[in-house]
Amino acid sequence: MSTLVLLTMTGLGLGALYFLVASGLSLIFGLMDVLNFAHGALLSIGAYGTWWAASGNLPGAGPGGAGFVLAVLFGTAVGTAAAVLLELAVVRPLYTRPREQVLATVGVGLAVPALLSGIWGSDAHPFPGPEALSGTFGLLGAQVPVNRVVLVGAAVVVLVALRLFLGRTRHGLVVRAGVEDRAMVTALGIDVRRAFTLVFAIGGCAAALGGALGGLYFGSVDPRQGTSLLIFAFVVVVTGGMGSVTGAAVASVVIGLVQQLANYYTAAGLGDLAVVVLLAVLLLIRPRGLTGRLA
Amino acid sequence: MTEQPLLDVRDLRVLIGGRHILHGVDLDVSAHGVTALLGRNGAGKTTAVRGVLGLVPRAGSVRFDGEETAGLPTHALVRRGIGYAPEDRGIFAGLTVAENLRLAERRGAGEPAYGLVHELFPELKQRAKQLAGTLSGGQQQMVAIGRTLLNANRLIIADEPTKGLAPKVVTEVAQVLERAAEAVPVLLVEQNLAVVRRLAGHCVVLADGRTAHRGPAAELLGDAEAARTLLGVGHGPLPAHPSVKADS
């Protein structure tokens, strides 16, 4: 029983991490038809930004208490700024050339880890975090790492914030409409490019936060973390339904749990295969994903 | 048309997927009343409208109220005062009726005219919280036209607003457009000649992506042979004025 509880909490933590990456990815694809292969790089930037700040390089930031919160805020802000820059400098000039756009995001997705390796080396660095988040707590006989709960809590906060943004604000309304019919939004007199930049900023913010908190989950940062998580984030996006934040949340939980349980109860590595099989079966049954609807 | 046209389109050309859809359309929209854009299926009417609005890549001159707008992005042109109800209605199925209307509110264009929209289409108020995708075709058309009336527009473009609607709804839509045209000029793309006869003062006819005829609508529709040649209507009598029925 305790093993199942631990696996479930770990699966939920992993799912939360997937959601933080996939929610923005899903909105970007749904609204803009952009397959952003550089999204994992945003996670890496958030992770390295937090690691750099928490390692004592940013005044006021550090591995504990308010200093760690400041480090997370710094890493998230740097990731958000990188996302905006990516949209303005790389994605926007190539809206009318989708093939080149995909290639450009792939290029950025490869260049950023190379850049991080060039500056800080290709080995993993231990991630400095508060002691309170590195311990465990007892749940139904299992000793569950606290950082799993932090990740799940962060994902829930991001989900609620995104739902409120999409459902209660005019910008959210524009994004939901744009996911359905971008040209018609423009024909109503709305500059949809602003929504594009905003969605990139939101997606980058969530991914960078995922990077910052992912450091707690993995205990280290390395340049390839974002790229390996991106693959599963794409699986989440397709499973949840393009452009659907709620779908991404449900799919993240399902995929995180399936991956953890299959890895433990079958053979290590089969969890990844199980996720791909799950995706294939779902696409045969429900081509629009779990929710089959938008936002 | 002797007065200065509100919309003056010259040599509009559209190339889509390597294929010329429009070869040089000239189109004037009067500053008053309804101007009908007519033509057989595939003549290029919808593409012309989309070209004017910049929704498809185009070349040529598009002057709106004297200003050259061909280089403007769609949203900037629309914000100069154009309401657009597209052929497919352009409804956001996943949004409610109220959200569809709210999306069309244009900042800096005064208070949105919800009173007028709800007076003309009381159903839209009753169904405010209903998802637009679950509305009937006629109700969706009400949303599409309602969005054009919400702002103080200087031109309304309605692309086949009566297409696929029941005769009773066709009459209602025609009445609304007639009332709207008292205050705002309307460019009406329409296949239903009874509606054209009732509403339009002027008409422009397209054929094979070119302007084939311009002049008073009554004159064209009064000449059965010309109407049959240009519009491809059948050999029976043209629809009588002023009754408005479903597609002729």
C-alpha cells in the first residue's frame, strides 16, 4: 500500500511538471498553430535562472526561505522574458512560413542547451533548495517527498489562474476565440498578434516555473532536462486536446501516473512506452484528445 | 454612382495557392444605402470581400473614406469602422452568445449598442448564456449581424446573410439589414435576388474574378436577359418585388 501511495504521489508530481510545460505549449499550438520545439528550452532557462540565483549570485536570493522564493521568481521572470523574445524575434517573422518556423524553434531548442553547456558545463549541478522542501512526510504509511506536494500545489495554482484568465478576462476571451478562428478575431478589429505575445509569455512563465520547481523534483539541473520533458509535454498536449488547458491537466495526471506505475510494476523504461501506446490508442478512439474541446 | 464612394476598390487581384482568383476587380460602395455584390457561384464575391479586408493576400487599391488602406492589417482597417458578417457567419462555437458579442466590442468606439442589438434580436438576450455552437443557423446569423451593429461602424459588409435560412428568417434578416442601411451603408453579397431587389440601390456583378457590370440594381434586375446572362438565374420569371422569399 505504501509503495502505491509513494508511486501515486511521485506520478502526480511528475504530472504536475508535465502540466506546467504542456499548458503553455497547448495554448500556443491551439491559438497560433505553432509547434514550439523551443518550449523545453524555456524550462531549462527557468531552471538555470533559479539555480544561478539560489547559488548566491543574485543579491537577496539563496537556497532557503524568502531567498529561494526570490530565486524562483527570478528564474521564472527570465524564462518569461526569453519566451517573449522568442515570439518577437523568431516566431513572429515566420508566421507565413510554418515550415521554417518549426525549424527555427527546433534550432533554438538545440541551441539553448548547447549554450547552457558551454557556459556551465554539460554535467548536472546539484540544485540548492530549502531544507523544508528536501524532506519527506508520512502519508498512509509512505514517506512522500515534500517537493511532490509543492509541484502539485504549483500546478493547481497555475491551472486555476489560467482558468480565471481564460474565463474572466477580455484577453482570455480573445485567446479562446483565437484558438477557434484566428482570422475572425482579426476581422472583429482585434490585433491578435498581441494575444500571441501574451500567450507566449504565459506559456514561458509556466514552463520556467516548471523548470524552477523541477530542480527540486530531480535534485539537480542539467542542460537536457527541458528537451526530455518536452517530449512528454507534447504527448500531454495531444492527449488532452490542442488548446485545452483542462485537457492538459487531466492528461498530465494520467500520463504521470501511468508512467510511474508502469515503470515500477513492469520493467524500468516500459513506462515511457506505455505512455506512447496510451497516446496511440486514444488517438484512434478520440482523435481530438480526451476533452475534445477547447480551453 | 456620382457621389464619392465610401469604399473604392480598384484593380483588386488575389492569388491563392498559385491560382488567380481575382484578376482585377473594381468595386464602389455608395456612402448611402445598400450596394449588392452579385455573381454566379465561384465568381469571386467572397474572395473580393476577404481581399478588401486583407484576410487573403491581395494587390490593388482599397480606399476607405478616401484613405488608402491596402497596406493596413485587417484589424486596423476594421477598426476604422467596418462591421463584417462573413459567409460562414464566423461564430465562435465554444463561446456563449454574450461572449461572441462582447468580443466584438471595440474600445474607443463609444458605448456598444446592446439596446439596438437586443431590440432587433430579442432572442440574443434570452440566449445570452447559451453556447453559440448550439444555436440554429438563423440564430447564429443574428449573432453575426448583431456583432456588426454593436459598434458605431461606417460600413457593414454582409456576405450571404440569408444563405441556408428558412424563408421566415430570410425576411427577418432582410428587414434588419434594411433598417441598418438607413444609418450605415451596407455592402451585401447575396444570391437571393428577391432580397437584392428589396434592399439594393446599386450593384456590382463579378464574373470569373473580374467586374462584369456596375449600375443601379433595379436596372439590372429589370432586364431579365442581362440578369440571366450575368447572374445565371433560371429561365423562369425573376422574383417579384417586394416579397422576400428563400433562394430564387
